Amino acid sequence: MTLICGIDEAGRGPLCGPVFASAVILDSNLVFNGLKDSKKLSENNRDILYEEIKEKAIEYSFATASVEEIDNLNILQASLLAMERAFSLLKKRANFIYIDGIYCPNIKKPMEAVIKGDSLIPAISAASIIAKVERDKYMKKLDEKYPQYNLKKHKGYPTKEHLVLLNQYGVNEIYRRTFKPVQKLINKKNT
């Protein structure tokens, strides 16, 4: 049986928190209704598909790269590292891997990067959903620790509200210091 794995990440754009990646192997005979890029789904539909993927996937995993790794490596390299980690957690070995985007992680398997793959290839769509839901769950937990930033609402993305709150409460250890809006605040405070 040929096993196809899809890999995608979630959380490249936020100002805080880790980047998440997921690897998913789907049964090619299964049909998932509504499976598409996680960004094109409502939170409710994402959650429904997330449960369905977990139940029906041959296998799935997710992994992260930390804020420190993002700042040390850069967001692209940290995303690729999270993808490698997610793939390494799979017990079954895929014969081929599809990656969303234009860059491939360092995995010794035949693979192809596919632009808009999260809208074109079901296994990537599934990985997109797992990564997004897992990251959102993580950000909701962070919100409990740091309620002043309202992370449960914007999930760390640089919304107008988030930037106002960041300016008001300052930068702490959950923030990506190499991201421009965060850097600006650090520089402003140091001058």
C-alpha cells in the first residue's frame, strides 16, 4: 500500500507562541466532506473536521518549534524544523510526502512542495487543520496565564487590538523578539 503523507504548519505570522506543524497520512479511499485549507474554515467546522481526521486518519502527529528556536533560526527554518519533528513522530513510514508551500524540510523521503497544497491535496488540508487546531488550543492555554493580551481572541496575530495590548503590557517570554512589531517595542523601551 502506498502511504502518502501531507505536512503543513500553523502560526508563522503571529507575534508570539511556537509554530506548530502536523503530518497526516490519510486512507486514499476515504472522502472527507469540507476538507480544505484550515484558514478557509470557520472555527466550528475546523473543530468538527479535526475530530474526524483524528478518528479516520491512518496516522497523524504534530510538533512545534519554540519561540527561542524561531528567534535563533528564523521563522522559515523553525517551521521546517517543526515539520521534521512532526514527521519523525509517525510510526508508519510514508512512501511520499507532500508539503504545503515552496520549501521542503530535511526529511530523507521523496517529497514535493506544492503551492496552495492545503487547498489541493487532502492530506495537506488535514495537516493544516490539525496544526491550526492544536496551535489554537495552545494559545487558549497561554491566554489563561497571560489574560492581559487576549490571546484566545487573536491567537497571537498582529491585530490592531493585540498591538495596543502589547504596547500597554510590554514584551514577555512568549514573544518572538525578532519580529518587527516586537523589536520596535523593545527598541523603544531601550531608548
